[in-house]
Amino acid sequence: MGDEILLSMTGITKSFSGVMALKDAGLTVARGEVLGLIGQNGAGKSTLLKVLTGALARDRGTVRFEGAVVDFRTPQDAQAGGIAAIYQEINLVPLRSVAENIFLGREPRRWGLIDWRRMNSQAAQLLGQFDIRVDVRQPLNQFNTATQQMVAIARAIGQRSRLVVMDEPTSSLDDREVAVLFDVIRQLKARGIGVIFVSHRLDELYAVCDRVTVMRDGMTVADQPMASIGKLELVASMLGRSLEEVKQFGATAFHEDFAPRAAKVLEVAGLKSAPRVAAVDLDVREGEIVGLAGLLGSGRTETARAIFGIDRAQAGTIRFGGLQTGFRSAQDAIRAGIGFCSEDRKTEGIVPDMSVRDNLTLALLPQLTRHGVIDQIRQREIVDRLVKRLGIRLASADQKIRELSGGNQQKVLLARWLCMQPRLLILDEPTRGIDVAAKAEIQGLIRELARDGLGVLMISSELEELTEGCHRVRVLRDGRSVAAFDHEQATEHAIMNAMAHGPAEVSHAGA
Amino acid sequence: MQELEIVAPRRRRLVLPHGGALGGTLLSLVLLVLFNLVATPHFTSLQTLYVNLTQVTTIVIVAVGMTMVIATGGIDLSVGSLMAISGALAPLIFAGKLLGIGPGPLADGLAFVLPVLVAMGFGCFNGWLVARFRIQPIVATLVLFIAGRGIAQVMTNGNLQAFHNAAFHTLGLGRVLGVPIQVWLMATVVGIATWVIARTLYGRQLLAVGGNEAAARLAGLPVGRIKILVYAVSGLLSGIAGLIVIAINSSSDANLVGLGMELDAIAAVAVGGTALTGGRASIIGTLLGALIIQLLRYTLLSHGIPDAAALVVKAAVILVAVYIQQVRRAP
Amino acid sequence: MSISGTSLADTIAVGPSRHAALLQRQGVVVALVLLILFGAWRYDDFLGLYNVMSVLRYNSMFALVALGMGFVIMTGGIDLSVGATAALASVVSAGVSDVGLGAGLAAGIAAGLAIGLINGLAIAWARLPAFVTTLATMLAARGLALLISGNQSVSVSWETSFTDLGGGDFLGFPIPAWIAGIAFVLGAVLLNFTGFGRAVLAIGGNEEAARLMGLPVARTKVLVYGLTGALAGLAGVILAAQFGAGQPTEGQGWELFAIAAVVVGGTLLTGGMGSVGFTLAGAMLLGLIFNILNFENGKGDFTLSAYWQSVIRGAFLLLVVLLQNRLARRPS
């Protein structure tokens, strides 16, 4: 690792119609260094990176890259200058081939025309460097997220980029895929390529970064070698709190305060729903939070969808409230008393242009309706009550939901189901992409709801959420239930082991 | 941790939904009227008002349906063809050529009801293609855009059907309280649609489907039924518009009834400020949009500018309207 | 560290499988062949020189419009103005046809290009929705055509060789067919072997990604709409040359015919995928249906009025779309 400075951004200031998004922010990256960049949602990370890659123009400040002052006006400029960016939602073209995605914009030519043969072989070679061997002529959408990410990285390498910006690259990867990504990052490092790595997961930062820059309220508030800063300290500087406060905040221990013999609200046995769910058993009691763990692709979401009646079950039994059921649509499931919060708030949750009021009561509306006409007075009452109860922060219930922060949007979606007074709530990654503070609030809320008797089935990728926030944890692997843990047994190690290895190893470990 | 919540800054807007966009449309209309008051002779006569209103009724009626379809994120290209079908059917029915029921009140009644129901049936077909097979609305309604007029032409052999029918004469030229019947009809349609969008369950669900279909589905909304219904409504309104056109002309020409109506209706919706991306609907805006386009054409014509030039101006107005929408929506 | 084995095993077909996609597009070729075989079997002169030549001559201009529409749709856009643009170009080229073939050709194409560039600039730079923009320019082009022509058809000059563009032959083939043929070959090369073509598909597949990848999104769009306008202009020139007059009211519904041809040719209306060759097949297929109807009437077993053609075209479009839909949804 050389000490030579590759990139330095200093005094970057940017405002949007009067609102300061960046105030004197900055960061530096050395050659062959991996810089972790963290901060809560809205801290200014994305804005800073957009300024770097030319997607946004800065108001003030200096960017030096490889010793020279640069001023990229567009992402194209930045790319030509040697800076590549890989975004959270993979920004490639799904219908085009892997090779095309790597070479789009600079295809190898022969006599002015695209040389497909050379393009395909070079693409295969680039990916081969990372031990990824796929048919590069296949459309990109035939491959999983991790492979698509590697394609994006191969694209950056192919362009001889000296700095690669990765904005939350791990948010949709499972642990095994993250490990592969980290290997690739280390390879980039070894070649002297600088990497800026944005992630909300602290463990990942410690695993792969050399140094960390923390942002808060549009400012750079810390910049230290990774090894010299503790997790709590990191969180504290992110939140702008003292260490004591953070300790308190992190110490909300989970109390098992429900009657373990409560009636089962949901029992699923031998559930099969092609193509991802092969044989799933699980049950949820009243007042109980059951965690559903598993790697991406293990069939967690698909299990939830089958229970909720969106996907068809081919085999197995679903008993709800003691009665055997098989919901044929979301409407059936909702009528029976189930709510389902999808993992993708933006595409499957909110109706962005609608008011908070209408979003919140979207599922309830038929019950607020007489002869097709909405009873607006009752609607208002219910919304006001829930906004207060859940602590949703908004200017007015007439506000469009897209104007709210992620955490508040999620609360509105929770409220959408709570007003239906369901007996079972299925939550798919309820705290993904939500800042730390709102996350804790939502977790607390879920516990409160369970205490009031609601059954909760919670899909989560965060071990902490599973071990501390659930009464029991079910682990899925390849569409099968492979392990079930009580609260005491549900250690991070046990869950990870079951996710990674399945039942054989679990029983082995137990023996 | 209250201060950690970042709520996007927002400006206070008019309480009226889409107030800003509507205001712009209204302002343009007012300016246009003011200009005419000053510059166009005889503009204030009732005659002028009725000429303009009767010419705009069919567009408004169809455009109301179009607004609702567009609010669900769709589009209906078949409206003109469905007008032709309904317009072709009615004379066949009251002349007894189709059902064998001789001229009389029964035949007249059927001539009003059946064509509209048939058009609604075709609308259901559009909706069925969109909802059941998830075919893109442009393509799904393109089918009947092409085939629909053909069906009307085949039914009438492409011949002009001139007729004298008292009931249709009344629809075309009759007045109640001095106002043409069709204008009453238009006002009724606009009123009902505005109410449906603002106050009813169906209105909310329509906007939810257009705003985020996946979310609507997961919230248990009957998305398919909502869509089929909206295309059925569009078909129904097209059917009514077809009857009005033939009533005004006292003749039905399958080659001409409703020709180009899909474009006029979409233009009215666009000028009225309803985003073509779905999730929003401004019926009043559509009414104003249609009035602006009509009044513009009238203004140009009454100042001796040919119809062809009016087309160019109309094009410019549409572009300016969507450009303003665009600028308004950008952050 | 290798994920090659598992990632191949994990491969999930999200979109239509490759075979289905292939079949979906080749379906149009199969249908075309079947239709030709049917025609050859049922009608004596179907494959006769006269019929083949007149089918080629008459359908060339539709094919040109469909070619342009194909490109626009591959970017995820749409162009409703092509029919009116063709009418405008026919009037303009007829007006200058007395200067000569070259002038007529150039003027017509230039008129089309101008409308196309206006579309492109409004859509790419002002970011207006394509549907409404081209709807507006459709009205404008029609209005201009009517204004220039004074609401009448503009007869072309018979002194110059201009009419050869419509009625002439070269090496035994109609000149319009040569023009369309060359345009399609160039179009296929442009799409498959140039950066421009790749950019077109990338923009249609994921515009934001294309922008972040540094592709010249705006420029590509402007060019695509310009190209489509120019092709519509070319079609207008052929129209004028074929009918001996510029036709200000002609071309209504061409845009929808072209969209139908493109869809029948298997191009996704959402953009990102498409083929020039299959678009040609789609246009031929729709044209042949009309031709076969004529033959059927000529044969006299039973008579279908000309009005049936649009009903049949619509039904055919429905059939193809439903079929595509089935194939696209079949689990792999």
C-alpha cells in the first residue's frame, strides 16, 4: 500500500434551493487504499460521491485526483478521468449481454464496426481474473445480483479506472457473495486501485477498509484508520452523540414477556411453492415474534408471499387461526387478518404521489366506505390516531408520502396494516435502508405490538435483529426449513451455521 | 433522536390537489377569454358560447374517460373507433335493420342504450387484455383502434347513413333551460367523474393502481377489476360521444365519426395538467384543457387564420403545457 | 473464492428464456412463410412477377416508416408523428420536384429530418414525454402540410425523373424496394455493429444506467428521432413519386401501422430489445394480409369488402400479441 495520495476532496459545499447538503466536506484516498464512508441517511454521503463523479455540480471546493485539480462535469468525464462508480441499484442494462455491459460505450472495433468475437473473449478474460466463468453472451438478467455486481466491477477495471466508488454494494448480497466481493476488493487494492466503500454494516467496514470517514449533517466529522476506532465510537460520531448515550441506546435488551403457551395463529407445514420454496415448516403464536433467517435466495420472501396468497402453493398446509386455509389472493389473506410489509418499500409499498392519509388507509378503505363513498371523518380519525401512536413525523397527513424520510415511510406502511387490526403481521426486512435511530424505534414498535398480542413473522438479514428481537428463529436454506431456535439458543453463531450449512452440520455440531 | 429525522423541505401549496397546475391552466383560459373579449367581434353572444360548447362536448366526454384511464397508468387509443361503432349501430337499430324492431319509441330507446353498452363491452375487452394478459395499454387498445373502425365500416358497408329521427334530433339540437342537451350531458359526466375521483373508494383505488401497482396489489386492491372497469368507463363514454356526433350531424359515417378523437382527448388531458405517467387525475383540468384547445381554434378561425395553422398552434400549446408540467415537477 | 460454479447453478431466468425469446421473434418469420405458402397454394398469380413487384413497391414506404419506428421503440420511446411527417415530406418534395430527382429527394428527407430533430430535441433536452411530444408534432406537421399545399394535393413534375422514385425499376426491381432494402441493411449494420446501435438498446434497457455508463444518451435520442423523421420523409418522397402528387392528408394511421409492424416483429415496446430484420418481416406480414384479401376477392368464392382488412389486421395484431405474451410467460 503506497502512501501516495490518489484523491483529495476539500471544502466541498453544495446546497439545493437554499438547503445546505454539504458544508465544507471532504475526504482523501491513497493509492491502494480502501476508504470506508459512513453516515446516516441524509448525512451527505451520496451527494459527496455525486459531486466526485460529476453527477452533481459543487458550489465550492476542490477535487484533486492524481495530483491535479480536476472538475468533472458529467459521469462520462469522471470515467474518462479514471473514476468509476458502482451504485446501490446495479446500474447495468438487464436485457443486454454480459459482454455488452462490460464494454458499452467502448466496444472493440474492426474497420469501424463492433468486433463481437474480440469483445466476448475480452469480457470472459476480465471476469476470469476474478474467477467468474459465465457465458458472457447471455443477457445480464439471467444472472444473480452478485454476478451482476462483478460485471460492474469488471467494467470499471476494463476502463483502467484508478478509483472505484462502491455505494452500498453489499446491500443485496448474501454473506458468501460478500466474501467474494471482498476478495475482489483486495485484488483491486493489490493493483494500487483506490476504493471508496459505502456501507451501513459496521462489520463489513472493519473487514475490508483501511480507513474510515464519517459524515454527519453534510460535514466530515471523523477520519481515522479503521483499526484505531471502535464500533461504539464510530456509531457515536455518526449520531453526534457521546459514548454513554450510544451505550444506553444500544442496550435495549429483549425481555421474554409473553406466554409461551399462547394459541398458534399460523401453522405452516410442508409448504411448497415453485421455484424457490421446497418444504417449509413454521408456526407463529399470538404475541410472538418469529424471525425468518436465511441467505438471499433461500426462499424467505417467497415463503411469505405464498402464505399471503400472492404466490400459489403447490403442496403443504397452511393453518391460520386453527383453520386450514389456502389464500388465493392478497385480498383473501387480508380479509382473514394478515398484513404483509414487502422488503421493497419504494416499489411495493408506498404510492409516492398519494397523501400519507390515503397511503395509510389504502387497505382499510373498503371498510371506511359506505355505498362506494369514503367516510372522510372516520378516515381522518384513524390516521391521526396512528400517526400519534407510531410517532410518525410529518407536517400534515395531506403531505405526499414520498416527502417523508425512509423511516417514517416505513412507519406509515406498518400503520397501513395495524389499522386493519390483523392477527398476524409478516414483515420482510422492516428496517432495511433506514437510519439507525428510526431503526431502533421501529424495532421497539414491533415488540410493543407483539406484547399486545399480535403475531409477527419477521424476515431479516441482520443477525442482531434476529438474536435480540425475536422470540424464536426459523432458518431456511434452499427453500427448506433447516433449523428452529428458541430465544436462548438463537445465537449469531448458531443461526449463521444453519444458514450456511443446513441441518447436517447443525446436528453434527449439536452431537 | 427527533432531530435526526430528515424530512424533505417542502413548500406550502394550495390545499386544492394539483392546485398549481390547475391554476396555470385556468389562467391560460382566462387570458384567452380576455383576449377574445377585446379582439373578437360578437364574442359575447350566446351563439358563440353554444357553438364553442357543442363543439367541445364530445371531446370532453371522451377525455374524462381518458383522464381516468391515464390515471391508472394506461392509455386508450380505441376511443375514436368505439365512437364509430356506437355511431354506426344506432341508426341500424332505430331503422329496424338490425333487430327487426320497427321504428318507434322502443327502437329509439334501444338505439340509445345498446350502442353504448356495446362500446362499453369493447372497453371491457380492452381492460381484459390489459388486466388479464398484462399487455401494454398502447398495444392492447391499438387492436381495437385498428379493428374497431373496420367493424363499424363493415356493419354499414362504409355507407353514410343519413336519417331523420326525432329522438336523436333532440339529442343533437334540443335545449333545456336554453342550454343544449349535450352540454347538460357533458356537465353531468364531468360532475360525476370529479366526485368519483375525489370522494369514492373507486377513485382512490384508481389513483393507487396508477401510482404504484405492485403496492396496490399487496394492499389487497382488486387491480384487475379496477383496470377493466376504467376501460369499460372509457368505452361507455366513447359510446355516448358517438351518439352525440351522429345526432348533431343527423347522419352517421363510420369513416369519420370519432376520427382522431384519441389524440384530441389525450391532448385535452395533457393540457389539463394530468401527468401521463399515472397516479393523478384532474377532471376539471381536462375540461379546461379541452376548452382551451377549442377556444384557441375558434379564436384563430374567427381572425381568419386557417384551420391548418390552428393545428400548428394547437401543437405548440400542447408542448408548452407539458413543458410547464415538466419544469414544475423537477426538483 | 470462486463463485463460478454456484453462480451458474444459481442462474435464475428472470426474463423470458432465451428459447422463448427466439421463438417469440421467429414466430413472425414462420407466420410470414406460412402466409406466403398459403397464398402460393391458393392463388395462381400470387408468386407471379407482377404481384411480387407491386407488393414490394407499395409496401416499401410502410417498411421505411416501420424501420424508423423500430429504432425509436428500442430506445423505449415512441413516435406518433411519422405519418404526418411523411405527408409533409410528400408535399415538400412534390413542390420542388420540377428541379429534379435529387432536389425532391433531398427536400423531402430534410423536411422529415427537421420534424424528427424537433422531436428529438424536445424529448432529449427538454425531457418531454415522447408520446405527447410526437402527438403535438404530428398535429404541427399535418398543419404545415395543409398550409403549404393549400389543402390540395400537389402534383409532381413529370418532366424530371422524380417519379422514377416511385414507379421506376432498377435491375428488374422496383426502385422503392431498392431504397427500402438498402435502408434495412444499413439499419441492421447500424444496430448490431456500431456503438450507436448498442447505445440505442442500452438506453431502452435502462436509461439511467446508460447515462451513468457515460453513453451519450441525449445525443443518441436526438439522432434516433432525427433518423426516424428522415426515414418518414423518405417514405413521403416515395409516396409523392408513386401517386404523382404530394398528399397532405395521406399517412393517417401510419404511425399505428408501423407500431403494429414493430410489435409483430417481436420488438419489446418497453425498449431494450429488438431486431431490424424481424421488423421488416412484421411490415411485410401486415402488407401481405391486404394483398391476400385482394386475391381472395378476385377469386370470387366469397367477397370481403375492403373494410375487412382493418378488422383482420387488428385481429392479427391481437393474435400475435397474445402469442408473444404466452411465450414470454412460459416458465423456463
